[in-house]
Amino acid sequence: MLGVPYFLLMQRLGLLDTYKGLRLAYVSFALPFAIWLLIGFFVDVPIDVEEAGPNTDARPLYGEMSAAAVMVMLPNIVMTLALQRFLVKGLTLGAVKG
């Protein structure tokens, strides 16, 4: 629904297929939308949970969880970077007949 207005705006500003245009679209739509979605989550967090965090040594646990998340994601990131050229080639291979 917002694709056409964004396209026309980027075309008039000369920002089609540029990083500046991508950043503008992200900052003006995706970021506020994500924040709006997260507000509902943060409003539902009970006050007791917020107050208990600093008192129960939650910071070291958070650090360990972040480290574990990075370790789980690292193989996927490496494989994606290594195989990205094949993925793009496969996606564009059937785009042109002839």
C-alpha cells in the first residue's frame, strides 16, 4: 500500500537504487513501525519484573545469553556470506529468457 508513494517520492528526489533512499525509507517507515510494535510489549512488562532486574544480578545472565545468541547465529552468517553469490546467481538465472 505504501510502495507506490515511496517509489514516486524516491523517483522525484533522485534516490532510486541508492543507499540514501534505502535509509530514508527505513528511517521514515520501518523504524517507527518497529518501535510502535515494541511499545505494546514494553507496556505489558510488569513493574515487579522491571524492578527485580538490577537487584538479581540479571546483567551477567544477559551477557551470557547474548554471547550464546551470537555463537548460534555465527555459522548461519558465515554460510550466508560464503554462499551469497550462488544464491543471487540462482535467483537471477531464470529471469531472462533466451
